[in-house]
Amino acid sequence: MTSVHHLQSKLKALKLGGMLLTLETRLSQAQKEPLGFLDFLEMLLEDELQRRNNKRLAVRVQRARFEAVKTFEEFDFSFDPGMPVRQIRDLATCSFVQQHASVIVCGPVGAGKTHIAEALGFEACKRGYGVLFTKTSHLLRALGGGRADGTWEERFRSYLKPDVLILDLCGDAGYVE
């Protein structure tokens, strides 16, 4: 019978870290419950798929450069009774990305526009889309710097590369880095 140590070294060699992390737990579970071989294997494969999906999501979120990761679960929709909750929930499906449509989130100061925009971006990341979040003033400074050093076109293309570009106007007035 193969020892756990031999399995672990083979899982490492095959770069199956998700299985490696949960092997002991799944073995214990298989001993306690009457699991068939296929059920056991399926659970290990699900662990591996989950780890890989989580890793890809983490990379997309990092590349998005959010100020903070915001979700709709954290948002208090009851704060403003006039907020179009149904419309925002529809946007959270990210169908606007597939339709190549633009979304403008507007409202008074403190209404949660940035939170909603970042939550939409996070939903897009979860669905596998590339996202970039930036302040409008940063984009304009970057493009202006590109005019000065001859890299304007390259810089402009970098803003067009992601599936979702979120430009945040909040706090931009008079803002200088």
C-alpha cells in the first residue's frame, strides 16, 4: 500500500496543491464515511479545482488594483430607499460586459458609488473577466505623461486591455499625488 508521504511527493511533482492541502482531511473523511473510490477521487479533484479557481481570482483581483475589495454582501442597500437595487443586482450579473456596454454609476457624495463600482468589478473578476480600477485623475496624468515621453499610445492601450475599466471620479477634484 502506498504511504501518504509518497502520495504527497507525487502530488507536489504534478503541481496538485489543492489535493495536497486537503489530502489528510479527505483520507480521514473517507475512513469515517463509506466513500467509494470515485467519490473520494471526485472530492480531491474538486479541492484542486477550487484552489486553482481561487488562485486565478486572487490574480485578477490583484491586477484590478482596487483600493479595497468590496462586495455587494457588504453594501447597505437600505441606506438609501431610492437606490435602484434591482438594477444594481442586474448589473452584478455582468451581462453588460458581454454586451460591450458602458455603465455609469452616479449619485450624491456618500451614496456608495465607489463601493458599487468596486463590487461590480469584483463580480466581474469572479466571472473571469479582466478588470482595472483607477482614479480618473491618475489615468489623465498617465496619459499626459505619455504625451511627454512618447508612450501615449502604449499607455492608452493598457487602459483598453481589460474587459472592464472602472474610472472613479470620487475625490479627483484638486487631487494631486
